[in-house]
Amino acid sequence: MPGEHNTPRSAWAERSASLLDACAAAGAVRPGLDPADVIQLMGFLWRVSDDPRGRAQADRLLDLAIDALRPR
């Protein structure tokens, strides 16, 4: 798409890809993760309620998400 590389969204995706590549090279995450998938996965953090129950749920979901990113 023309001009796509000038959007904040594409810059964010490029930076995320660089970070994921560095993490994969260090063995911290599994290789081949799609930055758009990881960003979408982490989007749940904005959807939990801001109360003790929501924060507990966010902790559980974040543990689950991080576990999914780890090398297999």
C-alpha cells in the first residue's frame, strides 16, 4: 500500500518486529512470531476492567500470553 511506511502503525510494527527479532536471537522468544499477531494478542490489556478483579485477570492472561511466546 503506497505511503504505508509513513504511518505510525507501520512504524510501530517495524519496531515490534525488530524487538521480536532481537528477542528470538537471544533465545527469549520463539522465532517466526508475527509482530501483528503479538500486538493483537497483547491488546487484551486495554480490555480488562480497572479494578482488583480485572488486574488479577490481566495478570493471568499476561502469564498465558508470555508463555505462548516462549521458545518451544
